Amino acid sequence: MRRVIVTHYHTDHKGQIETLREAGADLEVWVHADDADDVERFSVEREERLDEGNALFSDHGAPAALLARQAERIRRDIARDEPLAKATRVDRRLRNGDRIPFKAFELEVLHAPGHTAGHLVLAEEASGTLLTGDHLMGNAVPFTESFYLADHPDPIDPLGRRPRFRGLPAYLASLRRLRARTHRTILPAHGGILDRPARVIDDALLFYQVRIQRVERAVARIASERGDASAWEVWQLLFPALDPDTQMRTRMVMVIGALDVLEDEGRVRPLRRRDGTIAFRPAPA
Ligand SMILES: [Zn+2]
């Protein structure tokens, strides 16, 4: 029996586990509890949460016709393409702090939500090594996810918004927790080996700080003209050259994530327009 520890459910990390199993390999698959259902359910990455994503974008002001066009195109692509990686059974659901012994070393599981809800980082204390998956990469800063967790309104939210996994605030908190520890080397899933973990973490924090500032300024500018700003209006102001049909979704998640951070920090206030759209106003200084 061989053990496969999956950092998160995305196709390029879940890989060909199911294909290997079908060919007779005796594999045990370990995944963080919050990503386990996704590993067991999704056979094509792009299929994930299409309708949920549309509900989120629609609540934040994206036009229904645009979302319908995108959904039709994405469904067509899914139906046409072979799955890159099939769904597969999870044998153990990992938790933060779990320790995984090997013959010569031990790995500690660190839950690092953000890029996905159940992303995990593996730490090897003796050598100061971190296996970071997509949480920290050698060649990019990851996007973070944002998706509704339930159909009913959150009882503690004054605007009655649905409870949601808020990837960007979670990602920044995960980075700060990791920053407080001492490590020597990062082995990421993409890009080369990284020597100065603290610098890499600071770079990722700065990357998002700049974007959060841009979103804050865009809200102020739109609100000065029309009273408040939806995430969709912020998207349009920040990315005028992009084609919304093909380039809206990941950046819209970024804008919504930045608004989550600004709301948490008391820099913007959410409201609901008469038509139900969620919008934001700069908080009075
Ligand atoms: Zn990924």
C-alpha cells in the first residue's frame, strides 16, 4: 500500500490517482477534511461550483445575460472535453496539527485555507522544510476561492447574506500564521525551490495589499458619483480592457475577496440595494 497526501482538490494536484487505482495500484488517499468532498465529487475542475459562482456574481451585480452566456460556454467545454482527472475515494480526512510519521521523518499538517477551503501545507520541523502546494509558489501568487456554504441566509448577518467561504481573508490569515513560524526552505508545487520563506510570504501579502488598495480606491470613486459601488462596478472600473465573457470570473472573485477584507477591517460598509444587489460604501473616517 502507498499513501498519497493531496494538498488540495485541484486537478493538477489530485492527478491520476483514480486512473492508477483502476490499473491496480493499492493507494490510500489522505486529504484535508474541507477538501475531501471535492476530491470525491469532482471529475473536471471547471465543473466546480458553476451555478454557485453565478449566484455569487449575480448577488454582487453581474448582469444575468453575461452569466448565462458564460454558463452555456463552460457547460459546452465540460461536455466536450475528457476529464483530466477523475474523482477518487478519500481514505483519511486530515486536520490541522495531525502528524504523519515516515521512517526517517515526520510531517505536520498545517491547515492553510485560501486557495481552496481545505488546502494544507506539510511541515518537516527537523530540516525546516515546508511543502506548500499552491499556497506559496515559485512563479505566482495563487487566486483564492469564494463560494456559498448554504442556501439559507446567515442568521447573524444583518443583510441576510448567505454564509460563504471567504478565501482572501482566510488566505491572508493563513499566511500570517505561517509567517510567525521559522522555516528554511519552501518546496512549492509550481516554480522552483524557495530559500527565504519569510520573504516569499511578505511578497504574497504585498501582492494582495496592492490589489485591496485598488479596490478600496475604486469603491470610493464610484460611490462619490452614485452613492455606493457593487463588486461588478468595481470590476468594470479596474479592468476596462478585459473581455467579461472570458475574463470576468477569477478577477471578480478577487474583487469580492478584497471587499471582504475591507469590510472586516471596517474600511467599507456593505448594504443591499432595493433590487437585492450587495453594494459597498466607504466607511466614514
Ligand atoms: Zn490549485
